[in-house]
Amino acid sequence: SHTLSSFHFLFMASRLIPAASSMATRILLLLPFLVVASLSSSSTIKPMIITPAAAQSEEPTTATSRTEEVKVRRLTDGTMLWTPSSSEKHNDDDDGPYPTMVWGVGAATTCVMYAPLFRDLAKKGVATACPTSANPQHLVKSVRFLSAEGISFPIALGGHSYGGNTAQVAASMLGEGEVVGIGNFPGGLCPLGVFGCNAHGVRVPFMAVSPSSDVNQIGVKENVFNFIQAPKIWVSMSAWVGHSDVMKGAVQGSIGELALLWFRWLLLQDTSSAEILWRSGQLNQYPNVIDVDIEFDNARRLLSEEEEEEEENNLAAFATNTTTTAATNSTSVVVMRRTMKLAAKAFLEQPRTQQRLSAAG
């Protein structure tokens, strides 16, 4: 083998050095032979296979690659797309449409830095589209491109740090039905971080999660969360949960774990996720969660409408057929309405809500 040949070469070279030489002299004389042996050995080393974990900081070199049964590809507009395997999809069409979250990256970050989260989402049936920029105009353009091309339906917005802010701006720029909700993990310095952000313009379900020590906590509750006129959830996590915790993926006790719940409820109409998110006391039981605020002002009115429908059967049938439905804004409104009914049921079943409603008469 080459390794043995290299040792043999060094052994023969050492025989050429006078035996009376000092150790320092012998080492100096052997250095050139060590270099030659090293170069000779390295010429036949097999190339290292980079595992998914080691390749997270690398851009994909091919148009499409498969990682743990999750497909990753770059679209014609530069957006990177993580999509579920066929077994995790809700229809048999491998080309979509996929229930999709459009992600705004944080400042000085790239899409591949969030790959653990995107893979965890894809393995649970949710695709992620990550544009090259988190500029609000880019997010809006990406949402409309994915919809027009039939790649994604329904669509939600999400983001981290700067991208969480711009997701709110993008939501206020989009029309009714273009997205079904927003998630900030963390993010939300709407009045401080991004010009043009209008919390009053957010009319879709909203979730904000951040560590209690995070700068994104400053003023968000008073200046953003309280002004959003839609069902909303505020979660504060332990101070030692890092600002970039979401990059770890949906591991237990992480921000990513809550992001997975949020997007499975929003995009897949997942009943168990709705129960955890919207029923009092459920989120509080999660590791590192220290405070939760849930608001759903029109839950009772929402459920009182169309009471004659067989809600569970219709929701199940709708969830099965959404990914084969044309991605139109009017259909997206129906998706959001039915998704919110799942949340309203869980919200109204919580003891605290029932007590408050009874007291109000």
C-alpha cells in the first residue's frame, strides 16, 4: 500500500544519515524526505464524502439534490426550495403544489444556515422556499412566483430576526388570500427595524417566539403584537435560548419545535398542532417556554357561522384536496377560514376562555 511504501521510503532515507549525527541534525536532514513522502501519500487518498451535516454551509452544486428523502433545488428566480418526499406529500404529484412556507433570512445569514429547520419541516410535509434576499419586495415576488407557477399552495410567511420583520412588511403588501399566516422565530421589531412595517396591516394569523433576553422582545408586545387584528400567539422562552436557536431545527425545547407546530397547523390543517397551539396551558408545558399569550377575538363568531356543516368531515376532505386545488386567492381564503376554525375550537374549549365568556354573560 502507499502508506507502507512511504514508511519504507523514510526508513531507507534514514539509513543515509550518519549514525553519529545528533537528533536535531537527523530531524533537519529528514524534513525534505518527509515532504516527499507526504505528497506521494496524498496523491491516492480517496475524496472525502461530505455528509448532510457537514454540507450545511455549502450551496447545492446541482439543480436538484436529495438529502434524507428531502429534495433541495434552486428555482429559476434563485429561490432555494426544500420539498417533502413523495411519501410525505398529500397527493401523488411530485411536482407540487406543496404547502409552503416562504422564509426571510436574518441579516448576514444565508438560506443553507437554516437547512436543519427546513429539512425537519419537509419531513413533516411542509415545503420551504428561501429567496436570495429577505427584502420585503423579494418575499412578495417569491410568494407570487410560487403561486403563479403552481409550485406552492397554500403559502405562509416566516422569518428570523431581520427576516421576521420583513415578513410582516411583505404581509401588509400582499392582498387578501395570498398568504395564510406569519411566523417570527424570533423577529418582530416592526417599528424599529424595518421602514414601512405596518402591524395594523397584518390580517392573517400571527405567531412570535423569542427568548426573554432577546432584543426582539423590546417593544414588540406593545407596538406590534397588540395592534395585529388577527388570531395571534406570543411565546417568550428562557433567556438562555439563543437568538439563532431556530437554526438547530425542530429539536426538543427549541424555537424550531414551535415553528414546526405553527406551520403544520397553518399549512396542513393539522388538528393535533392546533390543539397544542391554541388550547390554554398546552404550550406552557413545552421545555424552555416561560410565558404564553393567546388572543382570538372572533373565535366564537367564526364557529357560529355555517353551524349546519359537518365540520370535521369537511375539514378532513378539504385537507386531502387542497394540494390538488388551483392556487387562487379565493381558494386560499377558504383554506385560512377552515384552518382558523380548527384553532377556534381548541381556543374555546380551554377552561380559561369558557370562564371568561360565562362571566361576560
